[in-house]
Amino acid sequence: MSRATKITTALAVASIVGLTLAGCSGSPATGTSGEAAPNMTEVAAAASDGAAPATEAAKTTFTFGETATFDGLTLAISAPEAFTPSQYAYTGSQPSNVKFTVTITNTGTEGYDPSLTFITASSASQEAEQIIDTEGGLALGPSTTILPGASVSYPVGFNVADPAQVVMDVTSGFDYEKTTWTN
């Protein structure tokens, strides 16, 4: 490539870059269309006018026996009941076994996948082990879609240090906030 061709190519590239950047420019107050750009402080203030204050945040801690209501879903967890696992159950090494009844009701307009529900527990500051006992009726939770207006109830069990001090965390899926249940 000749020196003249290189210079011509460099000038052409510089001109294209310069024109492209000029087309993207505009003053910060007007944007590229010439219209006044919105003041983001004013936009944020207007958006927050209808927002609830932090003191009115949705409840996330419940007592066993209460029902949590979400957008399109309700979740209830019964009080713990003493439970004796069968001989072949998978349990932990804590001294007590308890079970709960979990009830999920779909109040939304689309099906809900209950396999998205994730439950953990602790007791007396120790992580609890979930009990799997197919003979005793404690298997994994349901996986069939809950249709709008329908409910499903199922038992879940945990091996705990102290049945009077159980804390359970429940997440009902990616679109739902974690809830905590206590006795």
C-alpha cells in the first residue's frame, strides 16, 4: 500500500470516527434530540411518592400456624409435632424429631411449581437435618404444578436439638422473598 493510500485511509477513518462521535453528542441537559433531558433526582422523587415507607415493609417473620400471603401465593406451616421415624429413615444426630404440614395455595393466575420451595431449619443454634422417611410419609416435597385456585399440603420433618426452639426459613422461588417461621 502506498504512502498516499495510507494517509487517505487514515483520514477517512478519522472522519468517520469524528462524525460518529459528533452524532452521539449533545449537551447533558438536552440529550441528542434537543429535548430537555429529565432530572433524575426529580424522577426518583416522583417514583418514590407512591412507595410505602420502610416501616411498612412486608412481613417476613411468622409464627408456626400463621399464613404468609404473597403476590399469587399463600404459604402456611403448622406447629411442630413430635415424630418417630421408621427404622430406615434418614435422620440426623439431634435428640428430637418433629414434623410440620406445609400448605401452599396458588392465588395467582398462572400455575406454580412447588419444587421451587426450599425449606431449611435450625434449633437451639444448631442446623437441623431434614428427615427423609418414605415409610413414615416424609418424602421430598411435591413437584406437580399447582393450578390457580388449587392447594397442596405435604409433611416435612426435621431432626432438631430442641423442638421448642425451631427456626425455619422458606423460599418459595426466585420471585418470592424468604420467610422465617418460629415457635
